[in-house]
Amino acid sequence: MSTRLPLASLLKLRPLKQRLLAACFGAGVDSTAMLVALHLAGIQPAVITFADVGAEKPETIAHIDRMNAVLASWGWPPVSVCRKIPLASTGYDDLYGNCIANETLPSLAFGLKSCSIKWKQKVQDQFIKGARSGPNACPPHPAWISARRTGQRIVKLIGYDCGRADLRRSRNLATADADFDYAYPLQLLGWTREDCIDIITEVLGADHVPIKSACFFCPASKIWELFWLAAHYPDLLDRALLLERNALTGRHSRFDEVEFGATWEELVRHADRFPSSNTTVGLGRSFAWNQWARVNDVVDDGFRVRRGEPDRARFLTQAARLRKADNADDRRFASPILSAAA
């Protein structure tokens, strides 16, 4: 696709023009390109929401600030940051704390989506619909009030592109539920992730191409991303490794010494790999981040990420060497923030 977006392409978004829209902004490449596409098509959402689970990388939070400046220049509403507030009795206030307290991995490590539903989807729905009681009590958004008064249904816009992974994700999703209709503007346009990067670069500039938005302990992280995290944010990787050890040596551990021949801790420290099993063996599902870190000399004997300059250079080299085109295709190595990261 040419970076000069054909006017005819934007006409595919015409059915959205007369609808009441809520854009789900993930602060990554796809959702940023979705906002650009809507702007080019002359379509303005009534509300733009971002769910903050308290585990995003600093670049993602900085990108929200950057995009708010763009939205203001367009005369659009700013990104509404939504965050779940658990009951005080839980003892935690974010997803990471939830995993630590329950001695478990995020649900994606087991192929499930409950973390995303609990900490992202529901909190954004609640922001729009309002909540009468509890720590997340809030009035309904004006868009919801308008929808109720006029009998309209709000269309939630999701930034899935036309790459293989996103097409698979969206294939079996409902087009509506009890409260909202759903639409996927990038798929209506036929845009791939590469197209999204091109159009953001052309319209907003290369410095507005964000990194992949994901928790620093996301089980979907690629190996190159772990090396990248070790180089730029060793404190965050330390926390992720602690979460994994806490879960897989805690009260919910699935590791049976009879089946595996050793405890999870022993396998991490003394084996080159885990025995073949259907059991999720760590944050990587089929591999433990702690074992990856030990085998690749990312951590010292206390499983603390190495912080020397030679180590950081080694991690960056490995990240660049292992990186391939995938769903984490972004401008991570070109980010201006990275040049100052320790």
C-alpha cells in the first residue's frame, strides 16, 4: 500500500459516520493508526478509553501524553484513562499485585483471557456505562446517556489489523452484545500492521509510532523482547521474574517431583530445559523466564538482572539479532526514549 492513503479507501468507514462511537485505545500501533484513519475520514469518536492495568512500559504512558496533544489539535476529546480499583480488603491495586497475592501467573500464560476481561474490558465498559456503587463507582458517560435517551447503540471500535494474528482473534468475536455493537476499522480498510506504521509516520511523524503496548510481564512476549526489557528496564524484568517464581513455587504450583524428577526451582537452576509436558512451565507458557534468564546469563546467582554496560550491550545485540517481523513489529529501536534509558 502507498503511504498516500487513497480517498476511496476511507469511504469504507462511511457506515460509522452516523453512529455513536467509543474508541478503545490500546496505545499501540494499531489503535493509534485507527485514530488516524478516523480523523482522515472525518469521523470523531464520542469517547476514547485506555485501560491502565498499572504494568505498562514508560514509552506507552508517554505515547498517551503525545497523542493527547494530537487529539487536542484535532479538537477531539482526550484519552480517558480507566483503571480498576479493587476492594481495599484485597491488599493489591493492580494486575501485578493481584498475581503476587494469589501466587499465580496472568491468565494468558494458561491460554486464557480473564486478566484482559477483568482489568481492561470491564473497566472501560464501566467508565462508559457508569457504576452505582463500590470502589469503581462513577456516573455514566454523556455518550451513554445520549444513547439511552435516543435509543442508539454505541459502537465500540477495536484496533485489530489485517495481519494473520488479529484476523484470527477477531474471526469468532460477536458483532454485538447486550450493550454495544463492535467494529474493526482497520479490517474494514484492509490495513496490515506495516500499513499502520506507514500512515502514522506520514500523518503524525515517525516519533509517533509507538512500541507494542503490553504488560512488562506479558506471557506473549517474544525472546527478543525479554532481552530488550533486560537492557532498558532491568527493574521491571526483576519484578517479572519474581512474579513467576512466586507463582510456580507457591501454593498453586503444578510441579510434581514424581512427574518432573525435580522441583520447578531445581529445574530452573540446574537443567537446560524442562521435561516435555502439557503443564505451563512459566511466563513463556512453554518456557520459564527465570530459566531463560539463567541459561543466557541475564541474571546473577540471586536471579537479579545484570546491569553492567557490557551486559546491556550484549542484551541489545541479542534483541536486534533475534527480532523478526511479528505482532511486536514497532519502532522500538528507534524510540527517542530509548536513547536515554539506562
